[in-house]
Amino acid sequence: MTTRPAARAVNDAEWDGLTVLQASKTEPLRECVRNALRYYLQNMDGHDVSGLYRMVLDEVERPLLETVMENTNRNQTTAARMLGMSRSTLRKKLKEFALDQA
């Protein structure tokens, strides 16, 4: 039996994460997240859902950190200020997502 990606368990290594379908360029981020979550939950086909909070945070936090670090030319002081966090917190998060080696 083949399952759709959204029907896979949250912690499945093959799971690519939430997908936004037909997003409008003017649609606020919260609506993109809401629509992706609705799509995900509607397509679970009775499978148990667990770790949803962490999954959503990971889906948003990593690209946020990547984009800010790119935008600041990897300047942690500027990036931390931009994100509204301390530089030590930023370093911890970069390490958590293995972005500290880039």
C-alpha cells in the first residue's frame, strides 16, 4: 500500500514537511501555515499525529535562520539583533540545526 507523504508519520525520515499548495504571493505567512496544517491533517487518513508542534516550529525556524544568516552575510551579531534574540541563543539555534558550520 502506497501512502501519500502527508499520511506518513511525523517522525518518518522520508517526510519532507509541510507543503503549501497554490499559495498566493499576497497571502500572509500565518495563512500559508494554516492551510498547510489543514492539508496535512486532512490527509493523515487515520494515522496518529504526534510531535506536530515541534514539526511546525522546525519547518519555520530553520528557513528563518538560514534566510537571516544569508541576508546578514553570516554576521551573528546583526542576525541576532534582527531576530530579537541574544547572540548566544542564536549560536545555540544554529548548532541545533547544524547551520553553524556553513
